[in-house]
Amino acid sequence: MLDVLKTLSGLVKPKKGSKRTVPAVKTSTPQKPQTVPVPLVLDVSLAQAQAKEIVLEAKDEALRIRREAEDELRRKTEELKRREGEVDRLQKEHITKLEHVAHLTRDEGRQQILSALKDQLQEEMAREIREAQDRAKEESGEKAREILVDAMRHGATDYVAEFTVSIIKVTDEEMKGRIIGKEGRNIRAFETATGVDVDLDEEGVIRLSCFDPVRREIARVSLERLLRDGRVQPGRIEEVVVQVKGEIERIMFEEGQKLCHALGVYNLPAPVVALLGRFKYRFSYGQNMIAHTLEETKIGIALAQEVGADVNIVRLGCLLHDIGKVATDGEGSHVELGVQILKKYNIPSRVIDCVAQHHEDTPFNSIEAVLVYIADAISGSRPGARYENYDAYVKRLKDLEEIAKGHEGVREAFAFQAGRELRVVVDPGRVDDSTATIMASQLKSEIEKKLTYPGQIKITVVRELRATEIAK
């Protein structure tokens, strides 16, 4: 624009030294012509007018070019759409022809392609799965051994099991006479107060026999105390037994607390803690229950931490899994009794499931239950953990006595010599000599039919008639 103005200005700019001649107005008196300079304002106005015309022409040209471009774009867009429609039409016609030739619809063709692809992918997936399984088998054995060894290392315990001694040694055989008392009244009072059977047949020792290990321990401590005191009489016996029973109950509760605290368990109901304390005098297959519980729980905790399970559920499940073995009442297996006890004291259901499933009586429903089962198996099956099947031994003795007591007229029944001898005491007023002989034969047949046992069992039926008179 500036160049245009300069050009226009140059066109109208007068030459240097020249003057424009303007005609003079004619008058009556002739005058000489005068030269007048042209004002610069007229030159600028002319240039501005011409510049505006040029700008307007340029705008008009730009609008024309824009309209032509928009028309061209619109035309090409319409042409593109027309061609897209033509392509779609041709594609549909092509698909229709293919469907006609292949005798398949489009969906059917797609389904066949997907099916073939799926089969191919399944084969590849199956191959990868087999390879992964092979690798897992190679690595899992070593990893499992590492986990179990580490868990057993955590389960190591320095607890020394105290065996319940059922044999009391005596240096003086005359002490046995004091224990028996006049007409056996002392020994009867002792057996009644403690619930155990006293055997004085073997020289130098006194044997205490009872299925309940706690009763046997109360009897052992009470008898030792009576022998030291020297005063053996019914009144003193009852007094000592009551004292010892209270002491044993206190000891068991403290042992239950120690066991819980050693494993990081607090605030269990007091009756449950007291039952756990009975583990101190309870043995399973020769393995002390407190030692077994400590070991098993530590193993279970280590396994739970390793696999990411709920450690607290495993901890409680291991601690309480055998509580049914020390139940004081109820019927059923120790698993069933344990579940009943835990339900009674509102223990969490997940813990109860671990107890109910630790012998696979019911299917596992959690990883925690499986870990409790594994920990129990590791603790019980390791070399040296259990040295004899005492549970089976006690059960055989109990079964022998129960069979004998099931006969009419039987007063008492005692199994001796690890179940190799059975003595049956009958009421002489109800059973005569011939009936006693028949009873021995019946017991022989019944035991052979109902029980499985090694060696032989000697059966003795005792019928004793005592006549007592008092002279005044």
C-alpha cells in the first residue's frame, strides 16, 4: 500500500523548478499571466482514493477465490461421499456373491473363522499350561521342602514334657499295710476320693490306674503326701485329696495361661484356658499335649506367614485343635467334642472349621484349615515325636472293662497287663458258681468277636462270698 501511494505521489508531483500555469480570468484590462503552486493536499487525496479502490479490488478478488475454493471443496466432498456409497454397495454385492457361492451367511462365516481361531488358541494355551505345570512340578518340590524345613525350625521348642508317673516306689512294705487299712477301709476311701484303682501286688511299688490323667496325677500327689505325713485314715485322705485337687486345678490354669501367652494368644474364656492347662497331664501317642501344641502352632504360624494366609486364624486353630481330648463331659470323638466346646464359648467360626477339619472328618473350606492339618501332621509324624500308641492301649483296656460290665451281676471289672488279662468281680448273691463259669465263656466269645488285639487275653471271673458277724 505504501509503494502504491509513493507511486501515485510521484505521478502527480511537479517537476523541480517547474510551475503550472493557470489561466487568468479575462477582464477588461489585459493582465499578465500568473503562476500559482498546486496544493499538496490535492495530491494525497487522489492517492488515497486510488489506494481504496485497489484494496476493494483485492478484497473482491480474495472473496472470489475463497468462493471458488469452497465450491471445489463441496464438489469433492460430494464426490467422495458418492464414491464411499459406491464402495459400500460394491462390498455388499461382493459379500452377497460370496455368501451365495459359499452357501454361508456372513454370521456363519464369522462363526467358522472364530471357531477355527479358538481351536488354535486352545491348543497353544494347553501347550503353555502343560509347560507351566512341568516347570511348577520341578520347582514346587524343592520350594515345599524349603518351606516345611523353615516352618519346623520355627517350631523348635525347649519345653520339657513332664510325664505323669503312675508308679510310686515304697521302701517299706509295711507302708502298704497302712494304705490298705483295717479291713481295707483306707484304700477304699482313697479310691473313692480320687477315682483311681490302686494296685499293691507288685513288690516295692504302688500302681495307680485311671483313664483320666488328671485324676491319676491328683492321686499320685495325694498318696505321696500321705506317705510322707504318715497319717493314713479316711478323714485325712479326703482332706488331702481336696487340697491337692485345688492345687492341681490352679497349676493347670497357670499352665494354660503360659501356653496361650507363649503363642501370643490373650483374652480367651477362662474355662477354655483351664482346659488347655489339662494338656500338661495329657499324652497323645506318648507325646505330651503341651509340647505338641507349642510345636504345631509355631509350625502353623510359619507356614501361614510363608503362603500369605490369615496368621491369627491358623494360630487359634492350632492352639485349640485338640481341646476335645481333655473334655470333661460329652460323647463323641475329640474332634466333635472340641467343636462343641468352642461353639459353647463363641469362638469364631473360621477357627471352629479348622478344628472340625484337622483330621479331614469334613472337607477343607479354607487354606487356614489345610495349614492346621499340615502342621498337626508334621508335629505328630516327625521322628521321635511319638513312641507308642497309648491312646489305642487305653481304648483297648476301656473296651475290655465295658464288655465285662455289660453282663448282669458284674460288680467291677479290671483290665491288667496292658490288656492281656481281664478280672471280673461278680455279686455272689446274684451269680452262682455255674453262672460264673458260663460268664467267662461268654466274655471270651464276645471279646474275640468285638475286639482286635495281639496275643491272648486271660479272663478270670471272681466270685467271693464273705460272711461277717460281730461278737458283743
